Amino acid sequence: MSIRLPRIQGTARVLLLAGIMTLPLAACNAPSAEMNRSLESVHQPVVQRTSFVFDVSTLPGGGLAVSEQRRLAGWLDALELGYGDKVAVDDPVDSDQTRASVEQVAGRFGILLSPVAPVTEGAIAPGTARIVVSRTEASVPGCPDWATKVDNKNNSATSSNYGCAVNSNMAAMVANKEDLVHGTKGQSTTLVQSNSKAIQTYRDQPATGAQGLKTISTKNGGN
């Protein structure tokens, strides 16, 4: 961009040039439009889902042989299957025996089978079933963020690192990462009888000092 200067002579022309040269510097010191002026952190947990697949050979009548069950158990153990992971069976023939065999292996890790398997790439060969393990992970990209100074003299914006500690700890501590997306659903009914039974059992217990103090002989060391 070219700037056409008016015909000014002497000191006035020098002052005009100095004012034009300071315009870019003033723009650099101006508050950025991307500065966070709210009390909500710009760094939020991001949940990502990864699917792992494992094809097993099925028996002619359905189900898995002992050798295939051992292969499946070894694969799940290598994945360190745990709470929050979902296991599903993608069986072209939809055999109850195959599903029962996989459910038995997954039960050793304390995992129940999901009713529907996610869509995966590649066709399933005849005589095989596909085991799909879905795992979600949560992280907070961009943290820590010390791009801006913490000491905001004008109190006009929130620090760029604001919320990084809380959100990062939350993403790491939540066992089921999907709870960060849609929460967790509670039971539709309240188990009043079970709750009342525990309270009644506590109330029926006799008081500690109801039967007095126990007499202990000092002979033979109190035995």
C-alpha cells in the first residue's frame, strides 16, 4: 500500500512521517479480537473414539473353539480391556452360540457385550466373526497455554491458560470418557426396599455398651 503525502515542508513533514511509522506499532499493541473476554475456558476436553477389530473363526454350528477363545482372551488382555471400553460382535450369521462364547470371554474382564457393533472397514470372511472394541480417550488440546500474560492490568480478558488445569484433570479422572459428552443416566426407579433394609439393619444392631463391660481374667496373660 502506498501513501501519498501532501506537500508539507519542514518540521510538519517530519512529524507526519513519524505518525505514519507508529501506526503499525500501535496495531500490534492493541487487544486481539481472539482474546477470551468471558469466564469460560477456551480449552475444553475433546473426546476421541478408536475402534479395534479382531476376526475369529467360528464353528459350523456357531460358537468359538477353545483355541479361538484363548486367542481372543490374549488379544483383549493385550489391549488392557477395562471400564469404559465397549465390546461388540459383528457376526454375519448372527449366531447366539458365537455371541455367548464372546460374552463369556469378555466377562472375565468385567465387560458386557454391546447390543450393536459399529461399522468397520473391510468385509467379514465366511466362517468368521468380527470382535470390535471401542475405546474413548479424552484430552485437552493446547494446554498448558501461556501465550498471554497472567497479569491483566486492565482486567479485560481471561488468561489463555485459564481452565487448563481443571479440564485436564477432569479428562484424566473420568473413568468413562463418554460421560463428558452426554453424561450418565441414572436409574429410573429408586430401590426403596434395598435402602430401607440397610438402614433397618443398622438400627437393629444393639448398642456397643448395652451388655456392659466384658470381664477378662488377668491370669495367664489374660487368656
